[in-house]
Amino acid sequence: MSQVLFRNISLLDPRWNEPRGGYEVLVEGETIREVSDRPIRAPGARVVDGGGRTLLPGLIDCHVHTMHSEVYVNRLETVPLTLMAAHAAERLKRMLDRGFTTVRDAGGADWGIKAALEAGLIPGPRLFISGRSIGPTGGHNDRNRRTQIEPVCNCCNAMVFLRSIADGADEVRKAAREQLRQGADQVKFMVSGGVASPYDPLESRQFTVEEMSAGVEEAVAFGRYALAHAYTPEAITRAMTAGVRTIEHGNLVDAQAAALMASKGAYMVPNLVAYVVMKERAASYGMTADMLDKNEHVLKSGYAELELCRAAGVKMGYGSDLLGALENEQSREFLIRREVMPAIDVLRSATLVGAEIVRREGKLGVIEPGAFADLLLVDGDPLKDFGCLQDGGAHFAAIMKGGAFHKYAV
């Protein structure tokens, strides 16, 4: 089994508060074999001289949309499934280029694209899939035009392939079972209005507690869990009542809803970069004035969300949620959160907390024996300047996923 030995590095394990010099890391096969503050003997290993650079774990983005190649989602009506998959392959490669060695797709990616990654047919991160997101008629998941009376089939174009419509507890239960049959690692429910959908107000209630509970019950019974798109305190509270494990977005959360999340051990996955970038660029890609008005509303509450969740003790994962051409700003979330959070907490959201969310503690987000060898060698210290994580991965001298180099420019 091949070995790689990293020497002359500044080691940044997110469990520490700062990088530490004098460490060496030995990789064997797909995992880390040894981490030591003394020289490691490995005569047959390939030695990588880090040149004093920082070695840190691969990053984890817990809210991406692999298949959403259009900012205005309805434009996917004209995209065939083959072209959607080709776009997805490019998007996944660029995510790995940016140092995201693990991503959780929050609706759209299926077992086929995951299998292609695992077989090495395309380069990209480890992928945790939700399959098709599930929502009610008229909700955030319902992209049907008002002039469209009959439902379209579930495979005729990229837009309908990404979503599932269900009404009533029995339909939700069946829809969840189908996504689990299709290999979902987690099941996604839409429980409030959204920004990028044409007809539903942000404060609208989508799915009853009974409907959500049916879907969550199926996910848990299958050994999986549920995540929920939710903005308002009421939507978050109802999702918590139903047993949802992670809340996506959550911009309008209040102190009471945050405290409830903390009491249940639930996670929040904010995506502030999505709203910042949509304000700056989405109009040029066809997003409507009504959608941009909703975006402005949730953007104003984004920083307060971070502060409320921190005060309540809610763990927050890193999420980007960038559609179409906006995905090139995936790493900007680091800079945005740094405005109100300590750098180490921001980094932990994209490592330690992300590993907990995808339920791979000890295997991802840390540098220790037995963990996957997902490693980044970066020019600079991220805790002093997150600029070294920007620019599409330009500052990474090496990117390793599962013991194999995706990039090597040492």
C-alpha cells in the first residue's frame, strides 16, 4: 500500500485553536496512518516537503446543488438530463478544485452521479445525496406554471428531475420511501416559502406537522435523517416538532426557535453567500423582481441568524447554496461569516461540524490516524486570512482526497 509523508508543515487540525509547527503526517492508502510531533520513519514513503505551508483537512460544504446549472431554475425546463449531468460533472470538479473534498447535495443529485464519482469516472468531492427534494403542491418545490394544469412526467427535463411533489401524509411517506430506495443519504423537505420560487410567500407554511412527521419517520426507519428548507421561526418550530435534524437557510430564526433547535441537538446550515451574490448578480441570469425582493428580505436577517444561533448553542454547518454560474463564489461564505464570528469557528463549521452533519465524525474534518486522507496544503494561514481559501483554489499547493492527489504543485 502506497505511503505519502508530509514534512515541514504547519498542521491545522480544527480541534486546536491555531496551527502547530513541527508535525509530520503519514498517509497510507486512503487514510491517515500516523500524526506525530516527531520525525516519522517511513523509508518507502513519497516525501512531500510542505515548505512551511499549512496542512488542514479537506473542506465540507453541507448545502450544494450539484445539478442546478441555472440561476433561474425554470430555465432547466429546456435542459435534457444528459446536459444536466455534463454540467454537474464540471461543477463537482470545480468544487474539489476549491478544496471541498466533501459536499452534501441538498436536492437534485441522484445515485448515478454519486456512483460516477465513487468509480472515478469523474473527479469531484465525496457526495452525500438527498435525491429529489420533496414539497407540496404550490410550495417552494412546485415550479409548474400557472397555465399548466396537468403535472408533467418526472424525467422529461432537468427541472422536474430535481423535485418531487407530494400532498398528505401518505404521499409524503411514499415519496420519502422512493428517495431512500434510490439511495438517498438524507431526505429533503420544503416546509416554508423560498426566494427562488415564483409563487409562494416566504412566510407560507408548507407541509403540516403530520406530513413532515411521516417523512421523517421513514428516513429514520431507514437509518437516514431529514433536512428541511425553512426560513421562519414557525416553520423551524414545526420542523423540530416533526423530528427534522438539520435546518437549511433559517435566516428569520428568532431566539425561541434557536433555543428549541439547541435543545433537540439540531443543526443550522446558513447560506449567506447565496443571498449576497444573488443580490449582486442574479438579475442578469433571469431572476425576477419578486424573487429579488424576497432575497433582500432574508439577506437583512442573515448576520442576526449567526449571532442568535451562536448565543443559543446551535451548531452551524457551512453551506453555499449557489445556483448556476454563481457557484464560483462557494468559498466566499468564509469571508462573510468572519465578519461576525471567530475564524476558528468558521473553519470548524466547514470541517468538524460538517463531519457531524454527514455523520462521519472521526473520518472527515480532522487530521488523525484512521481518518480519510482528505488534506489541503495551502499557502498562508486561514485563521489569519481566509483569502488563502479564495480564488478557486489558486492558493492550494496540493489537494488530496482519499490518499490520492487531485492537485500537486509543491
